[in-house]
Amino acid sequence: RDLALHLEDEEGPFSIECLIFEATEQGIRALFKHGSFELADRLSRFIARQKLAV
């Protein structure tokens, strides 16, 4: 893994591994290596909640 995101939601802490395939001055392009459909669903829920909070 190149990068790990350590996140926390109401279910508790979880982490997502990422594979970085491009890093520039504008940002980083990476693929999430979630490893399971359950973790992918949890990340989707996390992102949806973050969008509502903004």
C-alpha cells in the first residue's frame, strides 16, 4: 500500500488502503483497495454522510 486513510464513523474506526498512481502539484490520483464489499459499502456510507454535513 502507498497510503492508508484512517477514518471513524458511528460504527467505530476503520481504514482504507490506497494505491497511488499519480502525484502532482494539483493533487493525488489513487485507487481505493477496500478488500471487501462490506468495507466498500461502509466507505460509501461515510462519504454520503460527509456530503450531507457540508
